[in-house]
Amino acid sequence: MKTNVYDMTGKQVGEVELSEAIFGIEPNESVVHDVVKNHLANCRQGTQSALTRAEVSGGGIKPWRQKGTGRARQGSIRAPQWTHGGIVFAPKPRSYSYTLNKKVKRLALKSALSAKAASNDIIVIDEIKVDEPKTKAFAGFLKAIGAERKPLVVTAEADELVVRSARNIPGCLVAFASVINVYDIVNANKFVVDKAALTKIEEVFA
């Protein structure tokens, strides 16, 4: 598999061979779904909380006698059917995170990258480098390569100037080759990758 290499002005400067082991497999949608679901579950804060009838203040006395009033029997004004009563099966803080096998995560990542390659949504850049953090200049770069809508920009190493240039562009996300994840790849319209980052991805995930 070959794809074109562009510079930051959008001009083609060569070609690069994509690894069949990473960008040429048959995508496994089921595994991708499992990993995306796992990622979203792990992102949940799980801080929701409500009070049960045992935790609501008040309600210690029986509101009226059991029989003879003509009204329904009641034991507490803090029972769930009362206004300001406790919540039935109240949610409590908990962790939603769970783990998946490494092989499953690896297969999902290769499936996501292969799907992007199959739909021609991978754009390889000779070198993603900026001299100063300028949002306007970086937005111009994305427009020149046709990736202005929800791109995932991947660099080989953490580059503070690139991150600061891209952070105010709606939908644009910057990641590093060693920490890319399936959700970000699937969620992006274009996978914009530095040539050095592409080499690193093939080394790490092959």
C-alpha cells in the first residue's frame, strides 16, 4: 500500500509505503465497538449521588396512627412516595472502568487505522512543524491539505507549539504516536500524521 506525502502547503513531495500489518487488515467492527465502549466507560467520572430514605433528614416519627384516620397507612414522611423523601435504589459514586485484553486493543487499533486507509482518510505530512503558536497559520495548513473538519493530527513527539496552535480550532485534536487511541481515530474525519510519527506507529504497533 502506498500513499502520497505532502508538505505543510499541501504540495505533494513524494510517496510512502504503508505497512500491510497495520493499515491493510480486514477491519473487525465488533472489536472496535468493544474498545470504544471501554474507552467511554473509563472516561466516566461516576460521581453521581443521591440520598436513600435512610440518609434523608427527618421522618423519625410516624405521621399519624396506623388505623382509624381513613388515610393510607404511613410510617415515615421520608419514604420514597413522599415529596422530599429518599430515592429508591439511589445512585452512589462508583467506578465504571474495566479492562480489556492487550491483543483486543491492538486488533481494534489496527482495524481503525486500516479502515481510515481504506477510505483514503490518512494524510501523511513530510514534517509537521511550526515556529510559533499561531492558530491562523495552523488552520491554513489544515485547509491546504483538505482536513479542516475534525482532523486528528499525530506527531512523533510531544510538540507544545503544535498543541497550542491547534487547541482553539474546533474539532481539531493533537495526539502523539505512542499514545493514540481507537476512539480518537474513529471519531476523526481525517488522520493527519507526521512521516516520523508514521514510522513510530509502525514500530510500536507492528
